[in-house]
Amino acid sequence: MTKTLRLFLSLAVTLALAAGVSAQSSALLVKIPFDFYVDNTVMTSGTYVVSLTDSGHVLQVSGKDRHSGVFSMTNPGSPPAARNKNALVFNRYGNQYFLSEVYWGERG
């Protein structure tokens, strides 16, 4: 069995806070330089808006133009104590990347 490789992307240059989605979360505008999966949906490389619905249990990943995207059920949890920056975490299996975790740094 192949061990899961965790790929922590430092998207400091390409990750920025976008407009607020609700009082509970903010949208993230990210540029992802590779194709990746959200659940069973293939997303091509490009710029995406990543946000949570008002309930905080559904992640939305949509194209920057918001005309295409995917919803995914989440398991909300507490970020590691040292995590204070926005980050997307991908698991890599061979040459395929799967969105695994999303962290919001300073959340209101």
C-alpha cells in the first residue's frame, strides 16, 4: 500500500482573501497550478473561489467566474494551533492531487 504524500502548498503569493461570504467565513481566491479532484470531480488548473456555506458544513469550490464549480460535504474541525495562514492541503497519489483540507487563518 502506498503511503499518502501530504502536499502543503504555500500559496502566499496566489492566496488572497476575497469578499466575505458570511459572518462565519470568508471566501479564498486561489490559483492552483495543477489539475485536482474535489470528491470525484476533476477540476482543471486555474483560479478558484473556495468558500463555506452559511452552515459551515458544505465546501464550495467554483471557478473564478462562478459559472462552474462543485460542492462537497465537510467535517469541520479545529485547525492545528500553529496554523494561522490560509492554506489548501492536497493529498497526492501518483500524479493525481485530491483536495484534502482547507484552513482559514484569521476568521471572524
